[in-house]
Amino acid sequence: MKPRERSSLGTYVYMGAQCGTIVMLSTSGILAAFAGWPSIFYISGGLGMVWVVGYCLRGANSPAVSKNMSIEEKELIEMAQTSEVATKLEPPKESIPTPWKRFFTSPAFLALIATHCAANWGYWTLLTQIPSYMKNVLGKDITANALLSSLPYIMMVVFGFFFVRLSKLLQKQTSISRSLSRKLFNTIGQFIPMLLLVALGYVPQGRDTLAVVLLSLTVGTNAAIDLGFIINHIDLSPNFAGVLMGISNGFATLMSICGPLLVGIIVKNQRDVIQWRIVFFIAAGFYLVGNGLFLIFGRGDIQEWNDPTAKTCHSSLPQPESERKMAEDF
């Protein structure tokens, strides 16, 4: 993808996951009623296999090897990518060593790992535990209502489109830098849910509509992270974006396991609102620390370890305005 389209296209891709969540939450009850609960796993697994086949047939590692793009489109994307790299480093070699040590000594990447872990902790705590909270504390079984179950994720898709539009508007009107854009949207996607989570813990019994609204806004505004840290791996290192995502997602997956497990340790009485508040405060704390580190140490430009064999160039020459603009585009 072209650098300026990175945020919007990345968000559209990640919205696919939320669409899958909506579909399965909306249809699982029907599938279980007519074909038994195992059908939920067979059908979702089968759809995953169909996707893999489609990806193998249509996917490509780069525009140069894609069979589904016109020559003009390939050249346009490759020129934009080359311009971005040229403003920072010499063109990368065909084979370059993986700078493992540089990854784990880079403040920008460590901050990225921290905010990724925070996001997963909050997201999976909500996804797995909120139905229990709503049922036992507020007396509303949202798992029995397909629309209520999928509503937070419908909101996530809606907010995703809104944030993409907002990012384009900000870029057009203010030309904010890529780094500032990543931090702005990551803050929206983590600090607003942080505040709403705390508020959710204080919703009185009988105000279930308010609780559903807060829950939907918590999950919905979290969509802003797709324009924040989620796409930041490519910003830091186009050459090793996949490796960086694998590392950060590995650590973050541990958080998605630990979050729900901690809920089981803390919440001994499912109807005790005080115990649930502790859960929400812990999740809010992760959002606070994770995004705080990203605000301080996060970066939006290509790091020098993107190509360990290259030497920085243009260091003593003023950067042409056209190249500077390309480098800061989304």
C-alpha cells in the first residue's frame, strides 16, 4: 500500500475481524438451535479455511509479485514506497540480517509492545467477561439477545469508518505528522475506553440501558487503535513489519489470556459490584500505562534498524519539500 493510504487500508482490514465477530455472535444461537453447538465451531473453522484458500490465490508479498494489479498501480505504489524509504535510508538490500537486538533495545518498539499488551488486556477482558457482569450485576442477559451481544462490535465498525474519515480530514486540513496522528488516535482508542470502563463499574442496578450504552461506546471508540499502534509496525520498519507484529502480538496474546484469568481470581462472587470495579480499574490502569508509554516513546518514522546494512543518507542536505511531505503522509 502507499504510505498515505496505510491508516485507512489498515483500518478496513482490521474491521474484517469485527465483522466476523458480529456475524458469529448474531448467528451462533441459531446454529446451536438447529444444528447443535458443535456446528458453531465447524462452520467458523470452515470459513477460515475458505479464507486461507482465497488468500493464497489472491494475496501477494509485494506489488511486484502480485498478479491482480495493473502495471500502473504497481508503479504508483512502488514509487511512493521508494520515496518514503529514500528520505530516511539508502534503498534496502535484497537480503538483510534481522536485527533482533535492535528490536528489543528500541524505545519506540518497546512502547509499541506495551500499548499492544494494554489493548489486548482491555479488549479480551471486555469480550469474555462483560456478559457475566451484565447478567449477574445488572440482571440483563445480553447473551440471550443476539442484537445486544453484537451491538458493541457493530459500533466498533461504525466508529472505524468515522475515524478513517476523521484522519483524512485532519491530514487535509492540518497536515499533522504521522507520529502525531498515531498518538492521537491511539489516545482516543485507549483513554476514552479507560474512562468509560471506570464509569461502567459505577452504573447502578436497574440502569441496564445506560450500561449497554457505555459498553458499546467503550468497545466502539476502541476502534481508533486501528489508526494508532496497530499500523505502527509498518511505520517503524517496512522490512520487518511482520516480525515486529509477531513479537508484539505474542506478548499481547499472553495478556489476553491473563486478563480473563485474573477476573476469575478477583471476582469470587459474580454479584459483587465492588469486585467487578477492581477488574475495571485494572483494565483502565493497563490502558493508562500502555498509551502513556506510547505517547512518550512512540515514533511514526522508519527506524535506522529497518536496514542494518544501510548507511543514513541525506543527513547533511535539506530534505526536498515533496519528499518530506511524502514521508509524513499517513
